[in-house]
Amino acid sequence: MNNIQSYIKENKDRFLNELIELLKIPSISADSTYKNDVLKTAETIKTNLKKAGCDMVEICKTDGYPIVYGEKIIDKNLPTVLVYGHYDVQPPDPLNLWNSPPFEPVIKKTALHPEGAIFARGACDDKGQMYMHVKALEFMTSTDQLPCNVKFMIEGEEEVGSSNLAIFVKNNQEKLKNDVILISDTGMIAQDVPSITTGLRGLSYVEVEVTGPNRDLHSGLYGGAVANPINVLTKMIASFHDENNHITIPGFYDKVEELSKKERAEMSKAPFNLDSYKKALDINAVYGETGYTTNERNSIRPTLDVNGIWGGYTGEGAKTVIASKAFAKISMRLVPHQDWEEITQLFKNHFESIAPEGVTVKITPHHGGQGYVTPINSIGYQAASKAYQDTFGKTPIPQRSGGSIPIVSLFEQELKSKTILMGFGLDSDAIHSPNEHFGIFNYFKGIETIPLFYKYFTELSK
Ligand code: BES
Ligand code: MN
Ligand code: MN
């Protein structure tokens, strides 16, 4: 495309500063203390979308945080790209593990980001990646190179389950009509190994409560004679995996698609170094389901993980007590075809059935969502692949990710279009963790690659 590199060069500092301003606003959707900041972020994005060339921008109210919508329609006969992203971020806790405050962005060099990376909550997930699209639009409109129509839909509740966006999408089919959905909210293999995400896992998230005696008891007077809810819960949790780390919930794997030998062989070609993987995490071995590689375990296989567990005495010193209750939060990552509501029900039935006498259990489902796979022979995928080929000089590798963006399968169901996941983050960018960052190289590579997607998508659609 004409002079994208020089455009980026001329505007580099401004592009960085605008993102930095956005990152300073703590748009934490999970914590209502930050309500005004979340709303302010939506306003800022609205203003920036307008400046970048959208003809129409609006803040669409929902029962939760609003959706920022913008569009530039140049010709009804041309294809329409719908860009989705999210402006909300995860809570930054634990704060003491950040090397600089999460909402005071700083640029620092790292081994993987020799050109520097912006450190801030949301830098990679998803403000930085979402904003690449705003700047790509600015480039296309200001140089008169926008080849098709574009719509933006940026939400503020992705990190808390997107339930209001689901309603918005169902009620606005005509407004959101498009030929392809474009999202940058995933990752790529490495700086010199571009990849396009072709799959996302589904999710079922539940909270469990185990109750034993009606009050906390002296562990000497009652210990050994009544069920200890913490002992029971941990035993139940331990039973969820067998000796091969296979999940034991009856029916759990019924709809899991086994990939063919050929597909697995294809997957194994993606560059992966087990030693650097272990080194980066400071572990002496990987751990997981027998018969599958690390890359398979974290993408094409479902999982069950405890995310939090509590109960009893955890303060200073010792307290001899049998707690009345024990709790855990459990997530199951699902693969395409596994239905999250069905899996939640299977979990519930199983958890109730294995609870021993002497305790009662309560299971509360949280959010969930279906997995997603996208074919690599679609026009959208081909256009993305050509775009990366131009900017990285290499054909990108299709790769299924282990993460979830539950709304993507709903997009397909309601809007009948495929999503292309052009992620520019690295797994090591620490999303959801302390010291989240996004490479400056990645930010600008994204801005450079996106306009080419528009160009090739429009050409291939003819
Ligand atoms: N952007 C992530 C998902 C992601 C990250 C997918 C990297 C692939 C690679 C998204 O913001 C996210 O965090 N999703 C949640 C689920 C959501 C329902 C809270 C997740 O995957 O845990
Ligand atoms: Mn995200
Ligand atoms: Mn996230």
C-alpha cells in the first residue's frame, strides 16, 4: 500500500502518545469503583474514531457498559469489514508485583522487545491491539486508500463475559451487517514467526461451595468424627483428573473432535522450543494429558482448572479449626462442538454425585461461551495471509489458541459471518498478569498489516 511506512514514521510519537493516554484510564469492568473511568474510556474512543475518519460514531447504551459504534460507508456495493475489540481491562492485582504502576504507562526494552514495549494494564489486551485498527483507519482515510466499508464495535464488558453485547448483536443485525469480522485480541508465535489464530476455546466457569457442620469446630474435639469440607473439596477436585490427566467427568469428551494424524502433523510444524518454554516459566517439566504435546494440550484439548480455592483459617500463625465451608472457582476450557451449557450441567451432575455423605454442595455457574474454529480457505483468511506475507515477508502459520473470546461464536450464529483473528501479542506479554506489556514493534506491525487486509479482502471479494 502506498506510503504506509512513511505515514507511520511521521506519526510515530503521536500514535504512541494516543495509546498511552488511553492506557492511563483504569477501565476495569469487573470493579464498579471504576465506573466513571470505564465510561470515560468509551467517550475517548468515540472521539478518536471520529478523528480517524468515521462518518458516524455513537455510544450505544446497554444494561451494562456501553458499546462504541462507528462506521464509514463509502459504497453500498463494496464489502464491509466489522472490527471488534474491547476497551475494558482486567483488574491489575496483585499490585505489589508490578514494577511500575499499571495505569502509568512506561516504555522499557525487554529481551523479546528490543525496540521497547509499553507496560500498562490493557497494553496488549486489548487497548493496544484495538487501537491499531483505529490508526490503520486513520491512515486509510487520510491518504484516500480505504477500499471498502468499515464498521467498528468496541465493547466494555469483554473481561466480564460480554452478556450485554450478545443482546446488542441480536437486536442490531441490520446495523452490524458485514462480510467479515476482524479482531486483534489474540497473539502470534514470535516476532519473526507471524501466525493467524484459527481457533479459540470455549469456556464454562463455575463456583462450588461445600458445607459440612453448621459452624466452625475445634479440630481436636470434632476432628476425625465429622466431614471436613476442605478435605472433602480437595479430594473431590483431585478426582477430576485420572493418572493420565484425563478429565473424569462422565460425558465430558463425548463431543470433542479428535484431529486427524495429518492435522496434528501440520500443527506440530509450528516452531516450538520446549526448553525455552520451561525456562521462561522456571519449571523443570511440563505437565498435562498423556498422549498430547504441549501445543495440543493448550489448544485442541479441553481442560479443567481450579482458579481459586479458599476456606478455613489462613491468617498468621496456627488455628486448630474445622471450617464449616470450603469454596473453589473452577474453569473448563472447551474445544469446538462441546456445548458450554451442556458441560456445565455435566459438571454439576458429577459434582453432586461424588459428594460424600456428611456434606452438602452448591454449584453456581458463572459465564461461559462456545469455542470457535475458522477455515483457512476463506477469502478473509487468504486476505490476512497475504497481508502478513507483505509485512513480515513470510506466510503466517495458522494456529489454534487456548484462550477464549466467547462472543465470536455468537457473531457467526447471529451475523452469519466468519471472524479473522489477527493477533499481534506474544504469549509472554503477561496479559491478565502483573507487568502486562505490548511491543512497539508489534503495535506498528499491526498498523502496517491491517490496511493490507482491507485491500486484499476487497480485491478477493470481487
Ligand atoms: N483477549 C483475551 C483472549 C485471548 C488472549 C485469546 C490471547 C487468545 C489469546 C480475552 O480478553 C480474554 O481474556 N478472555 C477470557 C474469557 C472471558 C470470558 C473473560 C479468557 O480467555 O480467559
Ligand atoms: Mn481481550
Ligand atoms: Mn482478557
